[in-house]
Amino acid sequence: GENVEQHPSTLSVQEGDSAVIKCTYSDSASNYFPWYKQELGKGPQLIIDIRSNVGEKKDQRIAVTLNKTAKHFSLHITETQPEDSAVYFCAASRSGGGADGLTFGKGTHLIIQP
Amino acid sequence: NAGVTQTPKFRVLKTGQSMTLLCAQDMNHEYMYWYRQDPGMGLRLIHYSVGEGTTAKGEVPDGYNVSRLKKQNFLLGLESAAPSQTSVYFCASSSGPAVTEAFFGQGTRLTVV
């Protein structure tokens, strides 16, 4: 099955700086790569996703890049703000073969230092 | 709009006891999922359903059973709870297969002593 590795497990950045979280996946058939943000005591919430026919996607301060050859995708957050502090999860899945759900990375705790 | 609602939010069980976690969604979604979240492990899929009356095993199904008698509800059962089942459980739903956005509930924190 799919295996998703996520790094780093903890990331501390100064407010206003950029943050980058990286993930790799193992199943070359995976074609959907969402990123979820989880605030303390809440369920994960989708912040951005990318499909395998796209190399990059941007939404205001958040961007995701995908390298299918290397099986690697990354989340970029620019001009970080205190409200960006949370745990971020990358995930991967594939279409077809039934709705097998998402395979998640282990998460990155992003800390924004004032 | 409630989205995905999980009941209860917290529960403490003794080893060997049984319980059922309820998930309800009001978005008319076909697909529903149960995940467990453990420290340092991310979220792992327990069971899922692709429609009313259907269920299927995920990555970590042992010790759990599920039922989807109504489209809006997905129940997760623990027949004989074990300390290894101490975890935070999340239900999610989506309009299509795993390549569409999943909406998560607030979670149920379960402790088995």
C-alpha cells in the first residue's frame, strides 16, 4: 500500500518568514495530494490540494508543488502569521480501485514565533 | 450547517467494555470514513463506506466493526475495548472517492483503562 513520509516533525519560524513542509510518497499510482491543517482540539481541515496533472498550485499565502518523477510534494507558507500555528498533515490517495481513503503523513507541528 | 458531528466527544472505558461511536453528516455525502489518530502516527484509516449499506476495511480494522444503515450515519463499534484502542477517533465524509475533499468531525477522545 501507499506510504507517506513527512518532514520535519516540528518547524519553528519567525513571524513573517516562510515555512516549507516536505512529503514523499511511494505509490506511483497516487494522483491526489491534499494538505490538512489541524488546530488544537479540532478535526483536520483541508487548506489546499493538488492533482497529479498539475505541478504547482497557489492560494494566497499558501502554495503546493508536486514532482511526480521524484514522488515528492511540498507545502509552502509565506509571510507566516500567528494563526498559522497548527499541525499540518500531507496525504496521498488514488482514484479507482474503490474509495480507500487517504494515507496521511505523521504531521508537522508548525510554531510561529512572535 | 453542522457538517460532520461525532458523538460522544470524550469517553473512558474499562478494558473489555463495549461502546459505539456515532458519526452523522448533513451534506448528503456518499462516502464516510473512520480514522484513528495516535501521537506521532498521523491518521490511519480504520473502516470506510462508499454508500448506504456498504462497509470496507481500511489499514487498521482489527478490533472494530462498523455499520452504515442510513446514508447520513456511520457507526464505529468496539466490542471488547483494549488499552491499545486508546486514541482520538475522527469521522470524515466526502461527496466522492478519496480524491475529493474530506470533511472531518471534531473527534472523539477515547481512553481505555
